[in-house]
Amino acid sequence: MPERIELSIDKRAVSVAAGSSVAAAIAIAGGGITRRSVGGAARAPLCGMGVCQECRVTIDGRAHRLACQTPCAPGMQVQTAAREGAA
């Protein structure tokens, strides 16, 4: 059985396999959307390699982190702008 990591996404506890990206954890949690555009459109990971920047989230208080390029860590606090309506 693979090691599990516990983290928080939008104040919800999520458990993922060690080595998972934050983008994968968001998808597993059922969120999918990582932020909203200036016009309010839902945005989510697109390229999966950090080029499109559509997966930006706040991780442990640091804004504009790329969810697709960031591995999950135990106790990590992730905030998406999807539920707040912010860009």
C-alpha cells in the first residue's frame, strides 16, 4: 500500500498518495477548478507542465504557486480562488 499524505485544500482534509501533485490532489478532492479569471470564468490545469499558469493556487500562504508542478507535502495548506470568486 503506498504511503499517504494528508493536506488541506480550501479547508477540507484530503489524503493522497505520496508523490502526487497539488493539481492531482485538487482533482481527487473533486475541486478541479483552481481559480477564476478576471471575467469570472473557471480555470483549471491545462498543460500539466507549468507553461499555461492556469493552475495557480496559494500554498502555505504563498500565492501564485503552480499546482501541477508542486508535490504534495504533509500538512500543506492549499487555497484555490475557485470558491472565493477571486482571480
